[in-house]
Amino acid sequence: MISESTFSKKFTSFWNEILPNSKNYVRLINGGLLDPVYEPFDTAERKNNTALVNVLSFNMFRELCNKSQTIGQLSNSSYFDSQNFENLLENGMAYLSKFSYGAECSLPLSVKEKEQASQLFRHMYIRYVANNSNVVIDPKFDGCGFINESFGDIISDHTLVEIKSGERRFSLTDIRQLLIYLVLNHYSKKPFQINYIELFNPRMGIAFTEDVESFCLNISALNSQELFAEVQKFIVDNNFVETFGT
């Protein structure tokens, strides 16, 4: 069993066959289909802390959506001196320690890094929560075949949103990851109603939104039902360990 992230990054032959137009479509997205939402941030002063700042901002957003903290508490400058923030920082460091770049983080965070975490949080809050009561944080999708149970970022008003907060535009693996969530959701026991997909980078101030049917046709020339069935067939019919190794 593997994660949806691993599946999106590997199996190049399968992805090239099933999504023949995906590379060109990503170029089109980044070349002219992006929606400029905010001014991009200044370059991070310590790039080794970018992932930590991103994780903290999303955990703040998660706290809000789970009603553990209010927008007033999270927006107050004193929040970064609170025990709640210390807990988020500890959890964020523990999460990043699972990855090679997690050991590169430098503490304490600077004033600018805390400001950026707060700004990233506010961009997500304004876009998805401020005027919308129908928000699902960490939507769960049942596992299927050799893909583990997975969790997306947000479903807001029937839009599946993937947050990418690095200093980059969108990538091929971002597109694949959204598709995998759509497939897992389609075959879940209790699927969410998802009509649109969205990629949002609050650090770069860019977003891309498209209805599910157009998204599937544009990357594969198949309608959603046909594309979902092809992906599901691959992950169910292949034994990951026997076919691809551990």
C-alpha cells in the first residue's frame, strides 16, 4: 500500500499513457490560465523554513475550521506567544521530521516568518471560510487497490481544493494528485459532491479553478467516468508489491 502522493510522483509510463495532454495542459495553466489573486510574497529569508511556515499556516487554518480557535484569537499578534501556537510548532516540527528537509528547519522563527504564516492563514480564511459556511477540512477518501486511505486539504462549496504554498507555480504531480482524490472519492462508500477542482498557492497569490468534467477532458480526452474507471482499474488490478517492489 502506498500514499496518493507517492502514486502521483511515480508510475510515469502509466500517467503518460492515461493523461497524454497533461504536460501541455500544465504549461497552459502556468502560462495564461492562472487567476492572480494576491501579490506574491517576498522571497523567503530562510528557505529552509518555508515548509515549516506553510505547515503552521495550514494548521492555524485547521484550528479555525475545527473551531478550536476563533478568527479573533488567530489574528491577534499575541497568538504567536500563546501555548496553542507552541503546540502547533511542536506538531509541525514532528510532522516535518518525517521528511529529509525537516531537519533543516531553524528556530526560533523570525518576526517576518511569523507574519508570513499569519498572512498565508488569512488568505486561506478569506478565500474559503469568511463567506462560506460549507467547508470540509481534511476530507477523507477511502483507500482503493494499492492506494491507502487519503486526506485532501479542503472541500469548499463543492470545490476540491489543494493548497500548494511553495515558491513555485503548479506542477504535473499537483494535477495527478487532484485526479487521484477525485477517483478515490468517486469509489468511496460515502463520496462528497465535488463539482470543481482548484489549486491555490497563497504564497505566490495564484489559483486555478475548473469544473471536474472539463478538467478530465483536458488532461486525458476522456470524460470523468471513463477516466476514473481507467485509474481505478490500474490500482485494483496491479499488486503493488509483486509488480513494483517495496
